[in-house]
Amino acid sequence: METSFFKENNLSEAAKLIQAGELVAFPTETVYGLGADALNEEAVKKVYSAKGRPSDNPLIVHIASREELESLVAEIPAIAEPLIKKFWPGPLTLIFKVKPGVFSTSVTAGLESVAIRMPDNSLTLKLIQLAERPLVGPSANTSGRPSPTSAEHVYHDLEGKIAGIIDGGATGIGLESTVLDLTSPENPLILRPGAITQQNLKEVLGKDVTYDHHLIGKEEAPKAPGMKYTHYAPEEPVILVKGTDYNLWRKAITHYLKQGETIGILANEEIISKVKSEVEDVFSLGLKANVNEASYSLYAGLRFFEKTKVTLILAEAYEINDNTRAYMNRLEKSAGGKYF
Ligand code: TXA
Ligand code: MG
């Protein structure tokens, strides 16, 4: 299959492909999604095979208007209203009890709930309107790899396996949406951290919102099924180095050079400028330690080293707090939790 590129001027062609049950990747404010008609089971099954995604990992359904929600979910709890008002369109996925009979088990993985979000990207909102149906949209990468933050990343992973890619340039946030479970409305639960933080949610709801246990280090299986798999991993192993202490970076570099590794550094410019001459290659996460800039560049950086001779990536880790939690969640997964 040839994979075509679409832009604003030919979105209606992309919408026709969706209506015909084909796969079209779309840009969002977080990462690129792999779009298919959420109401067409055959199309949804193609998403799993194109990505190589385990079938017990449910998908997020993307909508373009608040009105579409009523027809998809069993009930909209009162707590959802201020969140929708404040954060949609935007990087907040909400989990509702699903309306029976609307989605195939391929969308929900057989759960009685469904994840819904309204992405903040004008091309994709238009695509959903033109296609006249909700779209499933897992990140448009091969399962297990870093999520795509550009059309080129999608093409690299899925060329020949999908009908099209809508090119909306680099995505603004760079990490996937916050996933908030509202199926027990009295106890909203963050299943995946993202750009909308625990504090942001608390401010809108006027009460505490908790993290799913495994996100704060407990051993049980996560409630978001996808969080248990290997994720965000490039071809080379990743090791985390915490902070900007030059001596620690020096020590790590010396240690892995002795082991015969060819080292790549994924860190901010201040670190890079000091250690550049000692390593094979570098990728900048921004001028200085800033977790938003680092989040924007993380996946592009992990993918960058695949085109180099590097055999090991040393990546900049932050102290975990409300603002750094999403970045650290993805980075720790890409490193399998390994720190120097
Ligand atoms: O920012 C995003 O959310 C991107 C863009 C493309 O919209 N999409 C994305 O989709 O990250 P995906 O499939 O890579 O991640 C969906 C996450 C998984 O961890 C999945 O387990 C969880 O949402 N999820 C989906 N439905 C769920 C449900 N009913 N209950 C619990 N978790 C669910
Ligand atoms: Mg993903």
C-alpha cells in the first residue's frame, strides 16, 4: 500500500479514506494519532495490526464536538462538565462508562468503559467533522517505540502499512494526554500523567485527584492496561542521569566508555556544552533545564540516536514532582527504570 501525505487543502480525501475503513494518521497537540473509524470494527482491527499492538490495550476515541459525547457514553457525571469546559479541546482524556452496543470490543478491549478526548488541532477536528464519525487514535508508532511527534516519525514506522498521514508539522506538547478515569466520579483517578497536571485538575474540581497506585511506585497492575507494556523505547538502551551536576555526568560517561559503549547524550545545552567533546553524539532538550522544552523534544531525541553510531543513550532525568511527572513517566519507561 502506498502511504499518501495530506495537508489542509486535501483533508476531504483523507476523510473519504477513513469512511472507506482505511487508516490515516493525524496530528494533535500531544503526539500523532493513528486514525480509523471508531464505529467500524474491521478498520479498528487494522489499527492493532499496523501498530503490532496487544489486543488487551484499549483505544482512545477522538471527537470534534461536545454533542458527540452523549451518543457514545452511558452517562456524563457532573464532575466531567467543568473539566470539559476548561480543557477540551486539549490534552485531557476522560474515561466514561460506555453506552452498550456503540463500540466493538476492539475499541474498549472488552472493558465497560471508554476513553474519549477532543484533540486541540484544527486539521484533525476538521477531519473528524468531514468523516462524520469518531476516530480511534492510539499514538501512530510501532507498538513499544517512542511516540511520533512529526509526520516523518509516523512515515518511518508505518510507511506501506497505512493509507495516509496528515502533515501538521511538529506537535506542540510532545507527550500523550493526561488520562483521567471518571467511572467512579467520587474518586477521579489519574491513570496516565500528561500536560494537564494533578494540580490543574484539583484547581478546576476544587478537590483532590489521586494517581493510580502504580504511577507512584506500587507494584500492582495498572488500571490503564497500556501502561504495563514496554513503551517509548528506542533501539539503543537508555540510562538516566539525574540533574545537572557535571561530575555525575563525567562519571557516567567514563564508566560506560570503559565498557566499550558509544555514547549519546540527551540533555539540555548546559550539560551538552560541557561533555560534548567526550561522546559520539548529542541531542539538545533545550537551552537549560526546562521540563516543558524537554517534553517537546524527548521522543524526537530518542529517535535521533537510531540514525547515529551510538550504542547507549544517557538521558537527563528530573526530580519527580507534579510538573515533571509526565516527562519522567515516559523517560523512566524508555529506560526500563535504569539510573546511573
Ligand atoms: O495524547 C494522546 O492521548 C494520544 C493522541 C494521539 O491522542 N493518544 C494516545 O493513545 O496516547 P494510546 O493508545 O497510545 O494510549 C491510550 C491509553 C493507554 O494507556 C490505554 O491503556 C488507556 O489510554 N485507555 C484507553 N481506554 C481505556 C479504558 N477504558 N480504561 C483505562 N485505560 C484506557
Ligand atoms: Mg502509545
